[in-house]
Amino acid sequence: MSTPIRFIMIGGFLGAGKTTLIQQLARRFQADGKHVCIVTNDQAAGLVDTELLKSQGFEVNEVAGSCFCCNFDGLTDAMDEFESRRRPDVILAEPVGSCTDLIATIAIPMMEQLGEKFVHSPYAVILKPKHGLKILSGTGGGFSEKAEYIFRKQLEESEIILLNRIDELSAGEVEELKRLVDQQYPGRQVICISAKTGENLDSLHHAFQQLASPRDATMEVDYDVYADGEAELGWLNATATLESTASIPLDRVAIELVEHLRRSLSQVGAEPGHLKVLCSGGDSVSVANLIDSDSSTVLSVSSEASAAKVTAIINARVRLAPEQLSTLVNEAVAATAKLFDASADVQQLESFRPGRPTPTHRVKL
């Protein structure tokens, strides 16, 4: 029998840093001589994370149009497709950032149905620190109690809680987060990391070599509250092209698009769960993102390249009506094109509120 494939699923709320962490972990497993594949997930096609990971040379399949839990067969098909080319040693799976209840709907059904084909690492959830401090301290995190319910359920079902972005926090903030997590979610392994700098990722890499602990119970989830919490968010994926007779700097386009949206959302009082823009031209890629209303726009991937034709993939998850979000994105594209004396063509735009989650399987222990 073949050696089981190690399955590692990393959850966490929108903007927590899952993709950056997965990149870092994939490199570490590759350094161990492992063949690593990645499965991304989104409610719609056109995911920045997928294109970014592919641009960095990773083998990626995307499950689009629904979350893993509502498309269990899509997840298993994506993993089977990897095997048709070369059997992975490790599969890293990144679920949608507004999803929870993944142990009952993904991990346990995989164990029951796929037998010894996979070995499961402990389920880790990344805690988004600024939202985490607000929610866990009771001061509110910019979303309603129903959205906070999802955030808390993600932590509740975790085996490992990852306090990410510690490079951006003071020592006092890190200690306060650890205290709040230990107090409200006792019994979890807590690892403080920076996916950006790589701090403490050796500890996490070691933790993922272990086996997931057996579950004697699955958590209770109120799917009405869960559905309402997801439905608060306007969800938008768009692809646009900017074209000019002169070269357009990819980094500046990515930053300008996010900055224009940040200002527009601030004016209407809409809290972003996450904004990501990937700009590509030729073989170069730039990525800018915004994780919440209290943060600044960050150029997370710089190419320092220019091109006469730039393709921008825009992903926005915002507490705003989808129709209004679409209008703001179209305005941002037009304004950015004007700034660079370029023409703009929005080739694809899909904006909606996520539908009620209906898991393919849900095991109750």
C-alpha cells in the first residue's frame, strides 16, 4: 500500500493570512523532499490566492463556486486530479475564510470514507489579531454578532490556534491575545507566528508532523446564525484589463485599486473583511491587500515591473450590499485607469451574498 498522503487544512477568518502561511509551509515541506500540492477554495471563480500560488510555481487546484463543506466531492476530485499527474506527499487545503464546522463536514467524512489514503494533521485556525483582540475582549470587531459567531466557532473547533502577524504587534498585545485565547478556548495548542517573516514556523511545521487527535464529539452549530453571518458580506470577484500606449507599473496599479476602494468603503462606513488585488503583466505579478478598516494598504508582493497591458484580479469581501460593492469596484477601476491614461475593460465581475451552507456530509458525534 502507498504511504498515506498528509492532509493539512488551515482555517481562519478572512484576511487572517492563510495564503501567506501556506506558501511558507509548502516551501518547508518541499525542503524536506516532499511533493506538495495545494487546494484553494472560494464561493466564486477568479481567486487571487490561486493565481498567486500558481505564479510562484506551486501545483494548485481550485474548488470554486461553493465552500469545501458544501462541495465535498469537488474537494476529493481536486485531490484525485493531483494523483493523475504525480501522487502528492502533502496536500495543503485552504477553506473559505467565512466557513466553519469543517471537522464535522470535511475531516471526519474523509477519515470515514477514504480510509487509510490520508493521514490527518491537527486542524489549525489562524487568528486575525486586530479582529481577534476586539472580539475576544468584547469591544466588537466591525461585524455583527452573527459574523462574530463564525469567528468564534472557527476557534472552537481548532486543535491549534495560530496567533499570526506577531511582527505587527507589541509584546503586550501578544500576551493579551494569548491570555484571552487561553481563557476562552482552553486546551488548544497556541503558537505565535509571523507568516510574513517566518517567525516560529519551525514549531508549526513540527506540529503538523503529528496526527490529529481523535474527536469524541463534534461542536454544535446554529446554521441559521451561521448563514446570516455569511450573508452579511458582499462577495465580489472581478477581472479587469488596463491598457495604454505607455508602460503601466504593476505595483502602483495594485496599490491604487486597493487604496481607492479603501477610501470609498470608509466613506460609506463599510467594514472590509478582506480586499486583494493581483496585477499581472507578462511573467510579473504584484499583489496589494487590505485586511480591515484599521489597517493600511499593503503591497504584499512587489514585482517592480511595468507592462502596456495589465490584468487585475480583484477579490473583495465587505460588509456591504453586493450591488453597491460592484459600483465601487467599477469606479475604482475607471479611476485607476484614468490615473495612468489607460483604457479599462471589466471582463468579468461576479458579486453576491453567500447562500446558506448546506454540507454534503455532516457527522454528528
